[in-house]
Amino acid sequence: MTLKGKWTKANFEIHCRENPEIYVLFVKYALIATLCRKYYSAKSIFHRIRWQTMVEEKESQFKIDDGWISHYARKFMQDYPEHEGFFSVRQRANSYHDDEAEIAERSKVS
């Protein structure tokens, strides 16, 4: 089985390259949250980014889609392994977070 659509891992990598400021803000606010929380919500981090860009930056046309939240949470925990488990993430049999090769390999075993 292959997963097609906007939220694939490959599309996230493109999105992240084209919008590096999102990850910079995500890391900034996530690291602040790690100082006072053992676990936290990646969606809350997104809401904080929205506040920063929509309210405090008056002329901002910045938009960020919820579909990327789990990708950013996983990237953060991969890049900052000392915070593994800070965000709760689900593991699914077939996931947009996997490479197509990983999905194909699993489907051979099933």
C-alpha cells in the first residue's frame, strides 16, 4: 500500500525546506516548554506560533496547516533526542510519516 496526499514525509521535507522559519519557531517554543513540562502538546506549539505571527506581527500573511503538526513533533524529537517522548505521537501500520519504501516493505511481510 502506498500513501498519497499532501501530508507525506516527502512533502513535509519539501515544506520544511521552503518554510524554515516554522521549524525555527517550533523549536524555540518547544524548548521553552521543556523547561517547565515533562510532556506537552505539539498543537499548542502551533497555536503559539500562530499567535506570534498573526497577532504580534500585525502585517503577517503567515499560515500554517495542522496537517504538519505530527511531522514537526517527530522532527523535533529526532533532532533533540534528549526530548524523546516530549510529544505524544501515534504509530500506525501505514503512516504518512514513513518513506514509501518502508510502507512497501511492511506490506510484503503482512
